[in-house]
Amino acid sequence: MLTILIQSSIFVVGFGLGYAACAWRAHRRHPTYASRNTRPVTSMFGHPRRAF
């Protein structure tokens, strides 16, 4: 019984930490947060870079 309690508490804590880390990373990727800390990626000539 004690083993099940310990394992379930480890699972709950790990799940909570994983959820918090995912939410924190999603918040960091938000455009307003990223624009405050970094400049947009530009080419050598100052134009914005595109994927294609």
C-alpha cells in the first residue's frame, strides 16, 4: 500500500511539473514575449527571412 502511495505521488508530481514546463514554454513562444527580448530574424540586407 505504501508503495502505491509513493508511486502515485511521484506520478502526480511529475505530471504537474511536465504540465507547468509545457505551459511555460508556450508562454515563452508567445509573440509579445518574444518581441520584447529578441529581434526578428533578418537577412543580410535587413529583409525579414522567410521559410521558402
